[in-house]
Amino acid sequence: MAGSLKARSPGLERPDTIIRKTIHHMGSNCEKKYYMHWVLWHWPEIVGDFIARNTSPQGIRKDTLYIYSDNASLRNELQMMMPQIVQSVNNYAGQKMIEKVAFSKPWEKSDSEGIDEIRMAPALVEENMGRERQKIPLTADEMQAAEELGATAGDAEIGMAISGLYRKYLQLQKLKLSRNYQCCPKCGRLMEPGTLLCSSCSRGERERITAAVRQVLRDMPWARYTEVRQYVPECTPKMVNEQRSIMVQKLAADTDVNDKESIKAKTLVMLYRCLPPDKLNEENITRALYNLRFDMHRPKDYKTPRRYEVIKLGRR
């Protein structure tokens, strides 16, 4: 799989490789903490599904990984396997992280900031809004309004369903107001406190911004984030990179792999390399299209050339 990704995205690094390099440059303490969490998050991959289902990693304190298990017989078996588990953990982390594994009671505190103690955050219990909604009382006027709304349906069964839905709606609105939900400034719908827009308006705003980003890239294929932001101030680097990648893929799929002269091919190179028109030359176009060769339209009789047949040997 990795080889396939590399072949289809030549010159691009995998996201996990970029993350690891970034963490490494942030310093040894940060890197060590990252890999401590990495081990805890990937516990099933280290020990296998059976052990993972019957054990729960609690955290790492200094050179010891603490795990919890309520299966007494399994604990006895794991005591004999501790050296293999230690080796597997260190191999997965790519460094000597722990020296031993010990059993403990469940840890209740969440992740600490100290480098010598990394804890697993306890699982968040998702609130059942439906159950909480049922506890909200309605006034006599609200109940009457629900009955009157159902009576307009003309059919008794449909009317009961409409009345029930309206009562649930009123209960949910009152529950949200009791939780300090605020009205969305655009549509007036209640939204969670601390948010600027409701989910619907937020999605619409994002679609508007990304459409504006795409328009700028159509007009100026070479534009980088700082240039796009001049026309779309609300955009983020992630939005620009996402839209550029989508446009490159779509345009590449519609461009012949042997085409180096058309406006379409040159636009593709400008998008891919962020090159303005005055910087385009034969070498830039050749290199960019060669890198994109697996994403472009290829005739049935197309045979992928070797690199030195397309790009001259030697340093660029």
C-alpha cells in the first residue's frame, strides 16, 4: 500500500512521516511524550485483539507501562509474557521507552502534563439528549398548541404523530435554553454555547469560502495562500491546499499525459507547482507532468517512460 501511494504521489511525503518529522523538531521531551501516547493509542496493534479486549493500558510512569485486567487467569499468563510485551512496545515506538509492564487498578485522572507520567484520558460518556428531553415539562398552553397543530392534519393518526413531534421539539428547545444555547446570528436556530454559527450555517459558510477559493485558483492557478487570502480573507491554508489538490486531480484526469502545449496542461502545471505564467518553461512543465503521470489520462498503448528518458540526468 505504501508503495502504491508513493507511486501515485511522487515527490510527496506521507502525512505520518511529516508528523513524525515535525514532532522530532519540537524537541526530545515532546517527541517522547508523543510516542508514549502513540503506544497507548495503538495497544491492540501491539498485543493483538484478544489481549487488547481483556486488558486496558492505564498509562506510563517513568519506565513502566501500567495495564489493568479483571481476568485473573489472563494476568497469570501475561506475567510470563512480560519480556515479549516490553520488546513489542519498544519496537512499535521505535525506541527504548519502557523496561517493564505492571498491573494496576484503573487510573481515574486524565492525561497529566508531566513527561514522566502519561495517562489515558477516560472515555467520555455521551449525553443522551433524548432521555434528558423527556424530563422537560411542558405548560398547558404548549400542550394545547401541540394538539391544535395535530388537529389541522385531518387524519387522526397523522395528527397524533404531528402533535408528538411538536411536543418533542418544544421540549428540546427548552432543554437547549436551559443549557445556555444561543441563537445563531444568521438563521436564529439554537446552537451550542461558544460557537459562532449553527452547524447548518457553518457548513454553508464553509461551502461559500471554498467556492470563492476555487474561483481565485481558476483565475490565478499559481496563487499561494497569501495571495488567495487577499481575495478571500476568511480562508485557511488547509482550505486552499484541499481545493488545490482537488482541482489538480480533476484537471490531471482530463489532461493527456503526452500533452505539454495546451492551456489545460500549462494550467495544471501552474496549479501543481504554484508557478506564474512567466516562470513556465519546458523543464518545469516536463518535470511537473512526469510527476503527475499516474494521475493523468493515458492512452491504451501508453508505456511509462523511465525517468532519465524524460528528465536529464544530473542535479536540477
